[in-house]
Amino acid sequence: MTTVDNAMDLSCRFCGAGLRHTFVDLGMSPLCQTQISREELDKGENFYPLHVYVCDQCWLVQLREYVAPDVIFSRNYPYFSSFSDSWLEHARHYVQHVVDDFGLGASSLVVELASNDGYLLQYVQRAGIPCLGIEPTASTAAAAVAKGIPTLQEFFGLAVARRVVAEYGQADLVAGNNVLAHVPNLNDFVTGIAALLKPRGVGTFEFPHLLRLMEHNQFDTIYHEHFSYFSFTTVRAVFARHGLQVFDVRE
């Protein structure tokens, strides 16, 4: 761990403490989803720092918000989850698991955050369970709507959660697979989850494990879309601050 000068006055996106320690500095890089056309090859391309810090108070490993989410997750965002057959199979098994474990049925409501192209909610819908996707990118949201899956094209947070509750009611299940890392305003996002869930509602979240990143030198998983890199210790503290209790964890 390297201690750095805090001249930029950086603060932790979770606890607000000053960031003084470098986790890793990978230099400069363009955005990972940038698609350069033949006509653009002789034009300039923006590069941004991949300088990752670790908070010495809550131990959240994090990348500064060099690029706003609406720039990264733009209208023509190219990543469609349904391209991966193995990911679709994972989603199908996940839906079977949560339906059985939590007794979901026709009177339940399932909301997925960062629902992409409806890759997961299609299995919820097939099970006869009402569902709603919340997805900020126009390209993937449109693909989900084309499948008949109700989808709001929004960046999720407390304000959106309140609107959803007013229109649809609170959710029995909120799913957030590989979305926490993509959220710069972490506290607003998790506050929104707490507001969206019923008092006995359940949220499930998948995210890469910081320990594995370190053990296996997975530096290629560090890029501008990933604002945060979670250990279980830190993610449990994030949820607890907003009144959410972790009761199960699976690798």
C-alpha cells in the first residue's frame, strides 16, 4: 500500500473519510466500452486515470469518478447480457432459487436494478411473477421492452425508488447482479433499495470479490465502469448503514 499526498482532497464515496492510500495505479486508459470506427482511427481519443484508492476507515477500494455515469452508460451502450449463454443459464438457476427460497408468486413483485436487456426478468415473467426492470441505457432497455418486460430507463436512486413504490408498491425481491460496482453515489443507491423493499423484502446482490482480485492479480477487471471493488466486510457495512441486514452469503 502506498500513501499519497491528498492535495486533490479526495473522499471515500461511502464513509466520507479522506483517501490517502493507493491500492493500484494503472496509469491512463480510454473507456472500456469505447468502440472506435474506421473513420475515427485518426482522431483523438480521451484517456482517463485508472488510479484506485483504498479507504483506511471502511476499507472500500474505489476509483475516483473521472467520468460521469451518463457518459459511460450512454444511449448506445454495447453490452447485452443475453449474448452469453452461460450467463443466461446462471440467471435461470438464480430465478429458480429465489422463487423456491422466498415463496414468490403471482402476488409478488420482483424489481431488477440494471436489468440490461431483460436477460433475467424473462425467467421471472415466465414463472408468472410480476416484475419491473430499471435500466439506464436506452439500447438495452429497448431490447427488454421488445421482449415484453416492463422497464424504466432510469439511473436508480432514492428518488426513483419512491416513484416506483408510488406506482407499483414495494418489492418482495430486489435483484442487483453486478451493479453495485457501477454506482458512484453508493449511499443514495442503497438508500433507494431500502425504500423500495417491503419490510420483510429481500435483496440479492452479486459482485466480484476483492480478495479474488488480489489473489489472482485480476487487474483487467479494473476499469472506469467499476467505481468500487468490494470485500464482504465493506459491503456488509454499506448495507447495515442503511438498515439492511445480510443473512446469507454464497460464493
